Amino acid sequence: MKLKLPEELQFITNNMLPHKSTTERMDGKVCVITGTTSGIGYEAARQFAKGGADLVMVCRNKDKAEPIRQKLTDEFGTSVDLFIADFQRLDEVRRVAEEISVKYPKIHGLVNNAGVFNKRRRLTPDGNEMTMGVIHLASFLLTKRLIENMKNGAPSRILYISSEAHRFGGFNLKDMDWHKRPYIGLFAYGAAKIAQIHTAMVLAEQLEASGVMVNLMHPGAVRTNIGMNNGLFYRLYSRYVLRWFLKDASKSGEAIYYLAADPSLNGVTGKFFNQTIEEKPAWYSVKEKMRQQVWDRTEELVRPYLKEGL
């Protein structure tokens, strides 16, 4: 008799299952992706460019991003635009969102991929714990500022690159900045993903009748450069030990493109995917009573950078 795992542990099996891909084209559709200079973001950008989308890259480092923009343009002959912003600074997120919203009145896809992992507690220039600031607050602000553009482009899709790391826990609404607790990098990373799941679920409900779909996905255990801002020991461990247990990021790029483009997902919203397989997130990341509280607190933190609400 085959052992069936509880629903919330199904991700263990899902990690080993074959995943879907699509040949659907996105010609003429504007798609915004954050963090495209390496790893998952780069592979996703390649898939969108290959699929004919008008690609909008949002990156922190212009020197790294410009050659990638040129390479994708030359290889696929599609439009690839580049905007520069440091997601540690919410004023830069607001600026770049306004620049994009003016240039692209209609947006058909938004992939919130930019992230960071820290072994020790660091603060952004705005005073937020950096992992929470970059992964959650910045993506929340960018998405809010582009909502009208997404509505104009409907049917459109917002995709948050989440992680099974949300199952580590660590989220505390009263201490989102880890000021009162001992800082643990993995828990802080998981906490940022939990906060993101809560607000994504609220957003999906708010936009249900608008034609804008909102989903999250775990991109798989793949090789990326996240965490390489940490100390020498961690960098050596990641590069020469951990990477041998991880998969190539190109499969994650294919999965992201599938979730953004495949017609079978028309109307699908408020879901969590392990690459392309729908699954149930950890129970504490989808508590209905908590969702609105997390949304309200997040909105409070980014309010100085918003001209108006949804």
C-alpha cells in the first residue's frame, strides 16, 4: 500500500514529480520581472523573451543588467527594456514603479522575484529588516503602484516567487523587524515569504472580479546567487558544497513562464504552486484572521511611499 502524505507535506512528493511547460506565445504582452541578472530571474527573463513578450527588467546593478538586456534582445529579437532600482530603498521602488506605469499603461504580467538572504540581521536605509524589506515590502509597494496598469492589461497575471522556506515559520506581526528576537537567517527568510503569502491572498480576493490573477510559486531547489552577500564561509559552502544538491535554474524559468502564460490557468487565482503543481501552503501562512492584519500592517509601513491606495 502506497503511503500518502498529509496534504501540507505533499510538497515533499511534489518536488520529485515531473512539471509542466507550455509553448504558448506572449507576443505583444508587456511583462515586468524583478531581479533578472542571475539565477531564477535570469532564466525566467529568457523564457519570456523567447516567448515574444515585451520584457521589462527591473534590476539593481546596471553594469550587470545591461549586457543581459542586450543579449536577450540579440538572441530573441524581442523588446527588452531596463529599469534600475535598489529594492532596499522604498523610495526607489516607488520611483521605478511610477516610471514603468507611465511608459507602459497596460501590463499583462508581473513577476515579483527580487530577493535577499542574510545570515545576520541587517537593516535597509529605511530602517526595515532587510530580508522583509526586499522580499515583502518592496514587492508589495511595486505591485500596488502597478495595479491599475495590470487592470488595464487584463486578463493579466501577478506571480510572486515564494519558497517552501515559508514552512520554517518565524513570522511575528509584532516583531517583523526581528528587533525583539534572536535573528535566525532561515526563519527571517521564511517570515518574509509568509508575509508575502498573506498579502497575496488578500490581493487575489480584492482583484477577483478585475481579470487580474494573483498566484505564488516555489521555484524548486535550484542553484542561484542568493545569499552570496554573506561571509566567506557561507559563500564557499554554497558554491562548492550546497550547489551539488541543487538543480539548474532553467527549469524554474520554464515553470514561471508556464504559470504566466499557459491558457489552462486562465481564471486561476489565489493559489500556491510547487513549480507547476498546485499545493497547500503551511497552515499558519493562510490563516484568514491573520491575512487582513498583515495586509494592514504592510500597508502602514509603505504608506509614506504611496500617493493613493488601491
